[in-house]
Amino acid sequence: MNAYVLDFQEIDKTKLAIVGGKGANLGELSRVEGIRVPEGFCVTTEAYKRTIKQTPEFDVLLEQLSPVKMDDREKVSEISGKVRSAIEGTAIAKVHYRLVPYLW
């Protein structure tokens, strides 16, 4: 079974492909003595991909965005806004996860 949510304590630099750069960095920071990182978790890239597959319009929008020149900020902004709306409008499967409050 695939884990779609990992605690920071379960993450280190070897999990970069699983949780992305920010997630891997938070996992690493949570292991450094003297650095206080609140309890937290990362949703895996696999969970993201699985959710995005439910949104066919997402691929169409990315295809529209791909040929746009980086300096065409208006077009980039327009298509990026549509991508964001498509993602925000996508239903996410319920995942049971235990959250532990962090005590400073």
C-alpha cells in the first residue's frame, strides 16, 4: 500500500522524489538539534498525481501553457489562474491521518 501522507520525521533527503524539495527540506530540518520545526506532514507527489488524473482539463491547460514565452506575463498569468482553479476545484479523496498537536 502506498503512503500518501508522511510525517516530517519520516522524511529525509532520500525522499526528495516522494515529497518534493520543500518536504524533503522540512524533514531534514526536523532532525537538526536546536531547530524547532512544528509537527507536520507532507502529501506525497503520488497523491498529487493521482488527484490530478481526475482532472482532464489540467493536461489541456498545461499543453496551452507549455509554448507560452516566459516574458508573456499576461498569458502566463491567465493560464496559470485556470490551472489553479482546476486544481482547487478537484475533489480530494479522504485520507485518514492522525494529527498530533505540537507543543512549543
